Amino acid sequence: MHDTNWHDLAAAFSPNTHAIIAGEPHLTTSNKFIDKISPVDGRALPKVGIANENDVDLAVTAARQAFADKRWAALSFKARRNILLRFAELIDQATADLALMDCLEMGKSIENLVFDDIPVCADSIRWFAEALDKVYDLCSPSRDGAMGTVTHEPLGVVACVVPFNYPMIMAAWKIGPALAMGNSVILKPAERACYSAIKLGELALEAGIPAGVLNIVPGDAETGQALAQHMDVDGVFFTGSTPTGKKIMQYAGQSNMKRLALECGGKSPFVVLDSCRQLPFAAQTLARHVFFNQGQICSAASRLIIQENLVDEFLPLLIEQAALYQPSDPLNIKSKVGASHCHKHLERVQYYVDSAIEQGANLLVGGHAVQTVANGAYYAPTILTNVTNDMTVATDEVFGPVVAVITVKSEAEAIAVANDTIFGLAAGVWSDDFSTAHRVAHQLKAGSVHVNSWGEDDATAPFGGIKQSGMGKDKSILALHQYANVKSTWFKF
């Protein structure tokens, strides 16, 4: 991949742009299209048709038929596993195509896609393929003349709605367990990242997943609403913003009370206490998890909560690390950070930075868009100091490469500030004293808590939030359970 001329490949870029329903390319009937302007350099990209309510209904009908005749659900564990493993293999083989798609469409660097996103996508499919026969059913305590069993059965037809920032990984985290458990799936990708989802649908068919079992319906908010309100969809599994997650909850209640799992926004605290002696490593870790991918990370460590006596030593280290995450041409395999997902998003990021300054924050570095590539959408890594926890830059999910520095006097104040948020996706504490780290980690209110680390988990660990960061879990055996109904059966002898 290091020898590939990605600019030449980009010049000949011609992705498929159709929906996939019942195993066939489907031209959407809305006569509406998603306009595509690459955030890399402003070039026009092929438009993608928007699936409307009629298209969604066709996809649901195809998925229901596939589930009803058990063309997938009735296959043995071994048969489903082998097909999913072949699916993962084909994803690996299509690395160049998939990388180019997400790079041009949503701006992520080729380096990140080739060496992170695509391998993780394939490995996630493999993990769930190998795990599907590890979901053990139960038997209740026996008594004379009776016995009870507890079994897991697939939900039926499920919709997976994924975001633009990690389009392939998020898709794999959802369709992997959904397919492994025997469900029929409708995948709705984000408007800003459709191409790779369509390619995944094609690769699934090539791997042997039967027609109608995995359907791809690109679209907009109305497409997602049609899925969430559909009376014949048994579950919606969503990653995206908190406001959209709340709407999906309403749609589910207005329709058939379908199963929901929602991984929504975050404003995650990165707590550094004065008992931390590894400040260079802490700064390195923080920079990666707030500046990487242009800050478009749901669990970004976007609030640095640090004891005041460490600030003078820590901030120069963070500034040094920020310089390593300056965005550059994502079509260069050596580029670590690419573009933001669209030009308009830069206005949102700038709004939060300007608002913070107006409210009394100090701009330490960054705070502006950069013309790394002409006509591209790039924002400089930004550090804001003198931030208080009630400023909008500290309360709202910016989804950009912006860290808000909040100083505190004590451990107790750090915990109070960290938990003073509507979100609860991730949190972290840095301390070389084990008792302190254990005590603070226990008190942090988040779905995932990192101690002297961030983002070090793997497929075995569940991921998901509390409070307004959502409900349910991606990854791990718990995800498999999520895509199943639990049935109790009593036998009388």
C-alpha cells in the first residue's frame, strides 16, 4: 500500500452508488440525491440516491421474506461462521477500494483507513463469526417433574444506522453480531459516507450471504425515520448524535416498541491528578484521542480536567503533541490526519471556538481552519485554556479537534466537574497511586472508564454509554445478546 499512487486512483474514482435490496442493485424512487463534494479538495463526487419510504418498505419486505424462509437463520453455526469469515476475507482484499471511498467521501486519511479502519472492520466480522456459538443457553434449577430452559432467538428484521466518522468499523460492530445471530439486516449509512457501505453489501453477497439478508439503503434523516417507524422492523441499532437518538426513541414508541440500542454523543473527561508522574505519556494519549480524525470521535477526550499545580508542566507537552496532528493531504499514505467530513462542519467548530473566547477562554494554539489542500476542509488542532464547565465548548459535543482545559484544585473537584455533564460515554483518570486511581474510576459516571490509558480496549469489551450518551452496547458477547430475544420455556413431565 505504501507504493500505491492514491492520487492516480482518485482521478479514476467511480464507485457504485445504488442501494442493494433483495440482493440486487436498486435505483431509489425518490428522484432525490445526496450531493457529494469531497472534503479532501472540493472535487465533485458521484451523487447517491436517497431511499424514501417506498424504498425502505421494499427493503423491509425483502428482509422479512429472507427471515421468514430461514435462508440464513436456519443455517448451522458452522455454515454462518464460514460465510462471515469469507466476508471478512473479502473486506481485506478490497482494502484499496474501501480506503479510497472513505478518504474521498468523508476525508479520513488513507493511512488511517488502510492500517486501522479496514483491518478493524474485517477483524470485527471475524470476531463475531467465531463468537456466535459461544452464546450459551441456560437451564433453570431443576425440580421434580419440571424443567425450564432459557434460549436466545434472533429478533428478525433489524435496522443498523451508522455515522460518518468510522463508517466501516461502526457498520461491522452492528451487522457482525446481527448477522451472526441469524437476523436479516438493513444497513443505513450516513449521508457523508455511503460508498463503503454499498461496497460492503456487494462483498457480503459475494461471500455467500443470501439475497435479502443484508440490504443497503443510503439516504437522509427521512430514510432513518422511515426505518425507525416501520411496523415490521424489530429493532433499530444506532450510532450518532444525541438529538437524533432521542428522535429514534420517539419513533420506536410511536410504532411497535421495537428494540433499541443507541450510542450517542459524548463530552468525555480526561482527568489528570497531581499523583500522575507520567505526564508525557498522558499528553501523548490525550492528543491522539482528541486531535486524531480531526476530533470526529464520539468518545474524544475533549475535556482536560487537570489539577492546577500540573498545568505549567503539562500544557507545553500537549502543545508539542498537537503539532504532530496537523491535518495534511489524506491521499498521502504518510498523512496521519486528513480532513473534516465536510466544509460546513468547519463553521460549527469555529462557532464553538469563538463562543468560548467570547465567554472568557484563552486560545493557546489553533482556533482556525487551514488550507492544507486547496478547497479542502481542514481545522487546526486547538487548545483552549481558562475554560469553565458551563461554557458551551465544555457542555456541547463539538466533534472537532478542540480540547477544553479546565483546572481544579482537588480530586473531589475533579470528580464533580467530570460528572457534571449530560453525557456519559467515556472517561479517564491519570494517577500513579493505585488506590487513588481505583477510587476515582469507581466514581466517574461513564460507560467506559480508562485508567492511565484511553481507547485501549478490544472486541471483548462492551462499548456504549449512560445518561444522554445512550443505551445498549456494541462489541463483546453482550452485543450478540442484544440482537436476540430471550425465551423462557417450561417443561412439565
